[in-house]
Amino acid sequence: MIVSKERIEEAVKKVLEKENNPKREFTQSVELIIAFKDVDMKRGDIKLREAVVLPRPPSKPRNVLVVPSLEQIESAKRAEPNVILSKEELQKLQGAKRAVKKLASKNQWFLISQDSMSLAGRILGPSLGPRGKFPTPLPSSSDISEYIMRYKRSTLVKTKDQPHTQTFVGTEDQGVNDLVENVFTVLNAIEGKIKGPSYVKAIYIKTTMSKPVQINLK
């Protein structure tokens, strides 16, 4: 394992201390930052784009936009995603750049029925791409409520052209144990996609407004 739960716990406790994390007027997100070493990102030594289900759901679920098929609409409503669009409503967004950019900014996941994927790529894609987001196909089953719920508690681990990744792992009000479990799960997922722990240079944890706290790897 890249780092033990005990080391993670030490850093989580430190970042949540009042002197490091003064109270704000909103519930802050908690983010994990991993810096890599001895990798050539242009060569694709590390290429991450993974949806990781957090074992401890954050108090603020991830915002999910869903474009279900006609058969999936009722089950989609049960999961209470942030936005539900019919295929026809998605079509009407063609050319509405401001509205599309707003949707791309406010939502983390975009779950699209298979018969609407090409349309979503054409309409949403230009705004999602620069934000490192992408449409994800829904399964063909009529009941997609559990699938949506899973994404409401999932985080995206991704890399681009720099040797690091920064990802959401929870909210500051979850408590130390929950955050430790989420961080540990994300690190496990990353370790399974890289060549080994030796490629990890440093790991940090922070809240939205706090300074990063380094997790001791030794």
C-alpha cells in the first residue's frame, strides 16, 4: 500500500484542526492531491480517468446530470439526480452555449442513455472537454436508480499533462474515520493503475480553503 491508514489519519486530523481550517460559511470539500515522479506524461506513463465509489458518502452528494431513455425516466427520478433531461430537452440545448456551460460547471457526472450518447457528445462535449469531464453511458436496463446513486457518491481521479492528480474525497463535516476510509479507497484505486508506489512523490490533503497538509509516506 502507498501509505498506511495511520499516516492518513494523522494528516486528516491536522488539516481539520481549527488553526489550519477556520470555520467558513459553507461546508468545504476535502481534496486529495498526489504528485508523481519519474514519469513522462506525454509518453503516457501514467494515464488516469477512473470513477471511484467512495465507501463513506459525502454530506454533499456529487451533482449528476442524467439523460435517460423513456423506459428509464421513472427510475431516474427515484434517484433524485441534480438534473434530468429528456432527449428532446437535450436537443433544445443545441446552440445554447451559456446554458450548456452552466450545466457543465455545476455537475460532476453526466450519465447518458445509449441512444443519446452521440447527441450528448455533440452538444455537451465542447463544454465538458475543457473541464476534464465526459459523458458516461447508462446501462440498457430500465431501472437505473442504483447506478445513479453510485455516481452520486463517486469521485473522478484523472490526470492530464502534469504529473499530479487532485480529487474530491469527501466533506469536512464527515469526520476523521470516514475521510480516512475514502482517502484509503482512492489511493488503492490509484495504486492499481500505476506501476508501483515508488512512482508517488508526495501526497497531500486539503479542504477547499486550507493549505495542503502532507501525508508522511515513511
